[in-house]
Amino acid sequence: MWIAHYASGLAAKPFASVVPLSVLTLAGALPDVVFFILQFSGIETFNLDPSLQRRGCFPYSNEYPYSHSLLGMTVAGVILAVLYRRSTNAPVTWKDQAAIIAASASHFLLEWPSHRSDVKITPGDDTALGAGLFDHPTATFFTEIAIFLAGLWVYATFSPPSTKAGYKRSPNRLWGIVLFLIGAQAHFSFGSAPTTETRWVHAPLFLGQVLASCWLLGKLES
């Protein structure tokens, strides 16, 4: 999935109010960030597949056993939690770190129904999972938006008032960010691949979009 991955970070905010929202939403999308970085070095691969382009959205056949296995997602979450704890002077509890790890691991729960049999439990598994929702772009579009908005509702309803100062002071900020993300999802679900160069064009564009989205979501609280 795409913007649905930010939902876990939004929903985690009431349980980890000290952790910046940008970090929590990054945790939800972290396996994708790791994947795009690993493919630059050839450790994992990102390949445009014309046959998938005719079937639905996200027309890529990928080899990503590390970033897109449940074990890899959990390890990535642990690394992010440790890095965050070491980079801040704020008190970081085990509960805060668990929220980061859980947000990263939740990536698997959303990839399983959406991907086309290419996510695994561990990198060495012979069996790959995926129910193939990506073959149905309209269903993917509305499902992603529903999950994202559900996470946003949890954040807006249950987070402490101090963590919502950004959009409370600037009400248009919330709607602007939501519309930006819905636009990003529309491009993901219905847009075509911009070129045939995945490694140095598509991957950097996707990576930049993920990082920019997490930064924007962080502006809801600051």
C-alpha cells in the first residue's frame, strides 16, 4: 500500500506522545524507505513490468527479501527506535520505542492484502504472500484513503492537545496535507510510470515523496 502506511504512525501518536509525528509516520513507511535505498546498491531490485502495468497499479516486479519481510520490517523498526532514542534529549520510554517498532512491523499487515505474492515472513522463506489488491486500482485507492483517514481520526481524537498545535493554529494546514496525500495516492493508483528507468528515476521519486509526506504530517503537531 501507499498512504495507508502513515495510518499506523498517526494511530500510534496517542500512545507515544513524546515521539515526533514525523518519526512515527516514517516508521510506518520505513520498509519502503529501506527498499529504495537498498536497490541503489543492487542488494534489492526494483523492476518495471509492462504486464503488471496492464493489470493494475504499482507495475513493478521486485526482489526485496530484506526490506519486505516481516522480520526485516521489525529489525528496521528496532534500528529506528534506537537511533531516535540516541538522537534526542527527551525521555524515551520502552513504550515509545515499542510504538515505533510496531508501526514499522505493521507495514507487513498492509502489504499482505495489497501486494502480488512477493512479501515474506523471513528473507529466506520459499513462500511469498500477497492477495493482489494492486490488480484493482479503484479498490486500492479507496481502501488506502479509508485506512489513512481512520489513522488520522485516531490521532486527532485521542492525541494530547499539545501534539495538535500545528493544525489547530492553522486549520487549513490539515486539509492541505490531506489533499496532498490523496493526490499522491491518486497518482499511485491511476498514474503511469514516468519513464522506464526505475533505479535512478522512479525510486528517488518515490523515496522523496515518502520523506516529504512524513515531514508534512509532522507539521500537524508543530
